[in-house]
Amino acid sequence: MAERIFRNCGGSRRGIWTPVAYTFGFLVAVSFCAATAPRAVAAADRDNAVSAPIKLAQATDPKLSGIKASAEKPAKSYDNHIIIGAQELVVIYPKKIRIRAKIDTGAKSSSIDARILERFKRGGVDWVRFQVIGDKNSNHILELPVARSVNIRRAGTPRDVRPAVIMRICLGTVAADVLVNFAERQGLNYRLLLGRDFLKGRFLVDAEPSYLTRPSCGDVVAK
């Protein structure tokens, strides 16, 4: 390189000037490298500064890295609330009737598809005898006191007055007494609908999966 630089300056390899030419070329080359090195380092730093966020995004974004994100399994509970799905299997006490329920956070109260067989009085209190179809089409007859009557209003239909009873229902490891009104749910996939009166303070709902729990209350006292 020293020889090439000296030739460009009009020097010659011959004679006593050859050592001088090499020395002169070496000094020029060193000066040239010293002048250009800072600019090269600065340019490299700029390139790294620009490319670093891109590499980070590729490492963390599955769309960029080509790695498919895996769905985590939902936790069993969070903040003392049991996590449940959009549908759950529950048990109705005292006969421990297993029935599939739809979880409906949009409904304030709970309702069950039941056929009223008889209204009667017992000890001066209104009672109702009714039929419930449980899981696997099992047939059950229950008798419970009427807690109150509820008015059901639907668009385009007259107001419907239905009896409501207190039922003890087990969902997961929680057994709770809840007001349930009778409804006509024939033809629907779920004969029991659980509303906010039953869910609040006890459960968190993950609307995508179903059947995250299994009823296991035993003979515990309702909460």
C-alpha cells in the first residue's frame, strides 16, 4: 500500500528514495485511517441503534419471529374467585341433581326449565311441586316453598308472572343459595341459566372455554 501511495505522488522504487517512499506511504496510510475511523465507528453505531429495536420486535412478536404463541391454561382461581367457563356442570341440592348450566353475566337472576306440577300450601306457606330434567335426561320431582313471584317481560309478549324458589346450587367447590325462577327453556341446549345474583363475589368468567370445573361440594353448607 505504501508503494502504491508513493507512486501516486510521483515517486519511484529505484534508487535511494525507495526506503523513503515506504516510510512516507506508511505515515500517509496511518493518517488516513486515523481520520476515517471515527466516522466508520459512528456509522456502525447508528446502524446498530436502528437495527436493535427490529431485532427485539422479532424476538418478542410471534408474527415477526414465526413462532406461534401458545395459549396458557386458565388459572383455577384468582383473587379468591374461582375461574369458570361459558358453560359448567352443576349440582342442585338436596337431591344432588346434575345439570348443565349456561353462565350468563348479562342476566341479573337465574332461571331453570321446570314444569310446575302443583301449587299447594304447607303450614300456611305457598309451596310448589315441579319437575326438572337433569343431565342425561334424568327426571326429578322437587318440592320447595315459593320465595316470591317475579315479573318476566319480553318484547312483544305480555308480562309473565312466575314463581321463584331458593335453590342450593354447587358450582366447582362453592355451594350457594340463590333465587331461581321457572322458565320455559324447552329446545334450548341448557336447562339452567345462572345469572349475576349467583356469580357475583364468587366467580370470574372466561367466556371462551367451557367446563373448567367439576362440582365437588359434598354436603357443605351453602355460602
